[in-house]
Amino acid sequence: MPRLRATVASFRHQAAMFLAEPQWLIPNIIAPFVLAMVVLMLYREPSPEAVLYAVLGGGMMGMWGNTLYASGFSIQSDRWWGTVDAIFSAPSPLIWIIGGRTIWNAFVGIVNGLFVLVAAMIIFQTPLEVADFWLFMLAFVLTLLSLAALGMLFSAAFVLTRSAQVLTNGLEFPIYVGTGSMFPIFLLPYWTHPLSYSLAPTWGIDAIRYAALPAYADGFAAGYWGDILYMSILALFYVTISIWLYKAVDHRARKTANLMRY
Amino acid sequence: MVDGDEVVIDVKGLVRKYHSTTGILHQKKKETVAVNNIDFQVRRGELFGLLGPNGAGKTTTIKVLTTLLLPTSGSVKILGHDVVKESMEVRKRIGLILGGERGLYYRITARQNLRYFADIYGVPMSIRDKRIEEVLERVNLLDKADTRVEDYSRGMKQRLHIAKGIIHDPELIFMDELTIGLDPEAARDARDMTKELVAEGKTILLTTHYMYEADELCDRIGVIARGKIVALDTPKGLKSLVKDTSVIEVEGFGITEKDLDSLKALDGVRTVTANMNEDKQTMRVQVGDPVSLLPKVTHLLEDRKVIGMKVKEPTLEDAYLWLVREDA
């Protein structure tokens, strides 16, 4: 339980730090929102289903943008504060500390995603009439957790680098496109599909759309539950790799002495 | 207050090297030996000082001892646990207090800072809030507990650093430059808190640049220079290294670097240290025989405006300067 406590404490701490710094609203809420709205406007079509498709994708982009950005800075901010020594020398393994922060970041991503959804529904006057509310919520929450797992995987790499900002900027759009948030994956070249399907949120977005869009009703059971299964397996895989990576990061940081540099 | 002979820090043959590269196409690798085969032990209840100039290897040594860095070779045991193989066991039982402005979350309150560190350092939930109150009271910050750290003075931040380092009641505390940048009153408060911790039976390893601080606080001192421990003794023992030395202290105006070189070249002068401010210069000239050297020093500085010249007994600082001199 002490490890879980470190995760809960880190979640709460990240929330306190977030709320204490209003400027975080810009990269975490405003910028992803503006981006999602631009994409929504680009994809507006007469068909209400197409708009709903884009609205859900926009929400997902907001969630991912936030998770990626915040994961990149989860340790970088400690470098700035000079607290990285205290965090690293704590008896709680780093992954449990970063885990709490990543879950908070994903939670902010949900708020952002819902914000985009509601704003888009108002702007495009498209009511979100989900086909199955509870399955929609299940897919939504699991997709959030899969995003957190993916964020954790990336944050392990960010711990060792001082160039987290460059990496987060570089990874933002490939994931938007690769997960099918911006437009359906089948529009992408065939060779990109394995990459798309290796990303858990790709399956999550598909599951959300299955639950939300009546047009997906054909073959629902296999499609929806298949998506949930693949997403869960991939998310567990990310967590497993993250645990291994964080052990490697711990060893490497202590060997190369580069953790505290900023 | 040394409690028996239980060794809580056991360092044997510690070596720590850093590797760096320069250039892009024609990369050159550079190896720096920061700590070069050092040995020392610290007993329970002892306040052990580690002194040395910048870049001598003090901070690297502390980082290895606190599990933040891996040793390149050698063995380090903290409270009987190996810092490489049992780092988590070590981390549970040690505290780290850093000096300087950074190391706290400024945007949140002192209480929020301490609650976070209490949680990740494993303070039991049942006593956490009480422990935070106790620690805040101890460092005299209870009335400012719910103020954001960014509104604290430098001295208050240092007191919060101490609170953070002891929140989980560690047996062994590492203090790195505890009083750096503090005004005299705040520095005195920090030293008093250090003494209280030792009186309670804590073991402390302290690094400092201030000799009077080391002299006042430490039971034993290890002097580290160029990655090696060049002396390890009590403050009194270290001072006895320069017992046959006297110090001619000179204060004046217009004294130049060339004058320092001329002084160093005088037969019988051991070391010369100087504070060469633009408006006033002060020098400490270590000599064996002040009676014969005083006229020579006076003659050498006769064209300068000397406002004071005294012969003094050597201090711990003189012993330290003698030990870390470049030609040692």
C-alpha cells in the first residue's frame, strides 16, 4: 500500500501545483481546445454523424495533447524546482510517483475532452445522442487509462532527457493522425496501419464511436468488445514496459548523473 | 554525542568517475575522476563534516551516499545496507537537506510541501498530520504553514528545507551547504537546529565552506581535495597540524596580485590567502617564524597603505587552507 499511497499523493500534489499555476491553462486547456476546434471546423460536413465523429475525435485530441504535454514535464518541472533529488531519493519507486502525476494529467485531459465535446455540440448544434451511454462511459474511462499508460511510457524516456519539449511537440500530431482522431485510419497509407494499431487509444476511439454512433450498430458486439480487449492488452503492455523502463532509467540516471541537469 | 562504536556510514575505496563527450563529428571523450579512492567511517550519533573547495568531490560523495549516484568502484554501506543493492532500504532511513534557494515547490504552501514529502517518504498515515505540525513548530513555521513558499524569506525557506529533510524522522541526515546564502541570524538558527538533532541522537554528515561552522558543530572533519581525503581528524586535531604556524593578518589598500606573488616567494612563507576587494584588501600569511617575517612583509608592502597588521594564532581555516593548497 505505501506505493499506492505515493501514487495518490502524487495525483493530489500534481493537482495542487496545476491549480496554483493559472498559466498551465494555456498549454493544457486552451491550446488543445483551439486545435481541436480548428480540426472540427475543417471536417464539418452536413451529415450529423460525420460531425459527431469529428467531435469525438476532437475531444480525444484534447485528451492526448494534455497527457503528452504534461507527461513530458512531469520530471522536467522538478528539475526547475530543484526537487528532483528529493523525489529520486524517496523510498517510493519513481514509477509510482510519476504514475500519480500521469493519472492527474489524463484526468485534466478528460475535462479538456469534455469541454471540447460540449463546445463543439453547441457550436455545430449537434446533440450527442450516444447509442449506449454506459458502454460509451466504459470505453471513455478505459481510453483515458490507456492514454495515461501511453503517457507513462513516454514519460520514462522524458526523465532522461532535457529536451522533453521538443519530443512532446514532435509526438503530438503523429498520435492525432495515427490513432484516427482526426480522420479514419483507412484513409492513411497501408504501411502506417501497424503503427496505428499498436497504439491503445486507436482501439479506444473506435470503441467510443461504436458506443456513440448508431451507424456502427452492425457487428457491434464483436467490434466494441474486440476494441476494448485490444486496448486493455496494449495498455497493460505499456505499463509492463514502463515498469521495466523505469528500473532501467533509475540505474542509468544514477550511472550517468544526468537526472539533475536542467 | 557519539553513541558507542556502531558504524552507520562505511566508505571503502570509493571511486566515482564522470564521462563526457565534446564535439559532434569528431567526438572526444573525457573522463573526470571526481572522487578518487576515499575511505572513511562515521559512527552513530556523530556529526561528521566534509570540507573541501569547490569541485573537490564533496557533493559527489554525498550523492553516492544518498543513492543518487552509483559508485564507479568501491563499497558504501549506510546503516548496514549497500547503496547499490539495497538502495530502497537506505532511502527509507536517511534524510537529505540541501542549502540554497531551490528544492521546494514554491507555488504551494509549506504544509502542502510537507504533506507530499511525508506521503512519498512513507510517514504512517496515522501520525502524518501530527508529525507535520510537530516539524513545523520545531522549525518555527507553524504560523506560516499555510502561506505559499514563494512568499517566504530565504531563512524561512531554509527552515522548511530542514523540516522536509526530517519529516520521516530519519536516523541519518545529510546536510549539503546548509547555511549557504543565509544571513547571520538565519545561519545561527540552522546551526542550533543541527545541534538539537545531534542531541537527540541523530547522525549527521555535513558539508560546508564555513570553517567556523565546522569548528563549532563537527565532532570530526574529513578534508577532501582533488577527490581525495587529505586529512581526517577532530577540529582540534586538524588545528594542531598548523600549531607551529602563525598567521600575519594584513589589511590595506592598493595591494596587488603581484604583491601576493612576492609575498608567496618570501623564504619562510607557507601559504598566502587574500580577499582582494577593490576598495580594501585583506591577506592571511601563514609563516613559521613571525618575528623574522614581519619586517620582510612590512618592507614589501611599504608603498601600500596598510591599515592593520596583526600576528594571530592559526584557526581551523588556516589548517584547511594548508591542507588544500595547490602544491600539497
